[in-house]
Amino acid sequence: MKPTIVDDKEFPYLLLDNFFEKEELNGIWKEVMYLFNNNHFFKSSDDKKSGHDNDKPLALNSRCYPDKVLNSSQIQQTFLFNSIRKIQNKDFHRLVEKTFKNSNYALYKTFLGLNRSNLVINHYNNDEEYKEHFDQFQFSMITWLHEEPKNYDGGNFILTKNNTKIESLNNRCILFPGFYYHKVEPVKFNKDKNIKGRFSINRFFYTVYE
């Protein structure tokens, strides 16, 4: 895992290349393909949890909620869900602290207080995008996946308020506060008709007070 701390005073974020180890990545890719090939993805526009503006969908892609498909025993064995352990340690927390230490907001301390998360897998086909929106969660973590070599253009992630474009490289991950406005550029397939497209593993973090 190769971290890059972007210490922007207004919009800091943490970028992690090679986020998953080889075994994790292979396992996760197989799990994503299982869900995809068995038609467990549906149009994001039909999901009330996705972004809408005046009842018009902002997410023009498809998605899957693995916890709605897999049973509890399967979930316990998946790479997808067990990958949460990668961020539940002091080394990762130090990276988060360094990333947000100069922010005017208590972002690092907020991150430490998170105790719940949701997992969603997004898929982008040709010409699909996610228009400008924000997430209704305290923190968002997105990991991008695609076949190598990359066989599409576009699909880059953009923090819209400071026009920061981040290339959606395979196995690259970004952690940022959910209230940042952001979008995904339209994906443009190359001539190969066998392209699987652009996937992202989205984990949304929040706090529940008991």
C-alpha cells in the first residue's frame, strides 16, 4: 500500500495506491465478478439511497449491496467485508491524522469515532457517470477496480469545488469526508466489446450512538 497525503487546507484527502495485496485483490475481483455475472446489480436510478436532484437521478450507473445478497456465513468469509480490517489499526489512523491535521475541522477525531459502515459496489458501463453530489455519511472510502490493461477512457473522480481530478486507477483508494462535493466523469469504452467496465467498492462510514 502506497499512501499519498494531500494536505489541502480546504479539501484534504488520503490517496492509497495498491490498496489491496495480491491475494486480497484476486479474491475481491472474484467476488465482484460473482455478483456481477449473477445479475445482482440494479440501476442506481431506482435506488432511493443514491443521489437525486428534484427527483432526477444523479447516478447513471448500476450498483449492488452485497449484504443484501450474501448470507451471514458468506459475509464472514468474504474478502470484500474482511477488508475493513485494513483500516482498523494504529498505522492507518496515523495516516488519517497526518492527512487532516491542518484542517479547520475535527476530521481526524470524527474518523476515530466512526463505528458503522455500509458497503456498496458500483459499476459503470459505457457513457455512464455519477453527476455532482455529496454523500450522506461522515466519511467515504472508494476503491476503484478494472481489468488490466485499462481499456476505457474517462471515469475519473473529481472533487468539484476545487476541480481536483483523480485518475481511477485499478486498486487505487481514496478516503475523504462525505460532505465534499464530487462526481465521476462519463466512462468511454474503447473498441473492444468485451470490456467489463469500471467498478468501485464504496464504503461509507458513520456513527451510531447507543
